[in-house]
Amino acid sequence: MGYNRIDICGHLGRDPEFKQTQSGKSMVRLNVAVTEHYNGQENTTWFKVVAFGELAERCHYSSSNK
């Protein structure tokens, strides 16, 4: 089974939501805004991101230690 990877660089829309699943696995939800400037116009795209496990814990730790 393959997977896809995407790197999103932008700004958080609000603080990430950190939760534990019923099985005890860490989960974080966050919204990231990416703004592009082209020919004098600005376009913002919002990404809804969900991370699990160690990555979720890193996102939570990074956002809580501003």
C-alpha cells in the first residue's frame, strides 16, 4: 500500500484541538491557511489537517509552548 505526502507551510487559523481516541491514541485537528500572491492578486486556501500518534503530540507540544 502506498501513501501520499504533502508539506503545507502557512499560518494556523486557531489553536489546534488535541484529543485522545477511545483506544488512547493521540489525535490533533488544525486548520492551516496558505496565501499565494500572483499577478497582484491574493488567494488564500484553507487546509483541514488531522494528525495521529507521535506527530499529533509534536503539533500539540509546539502549539502549547509559544
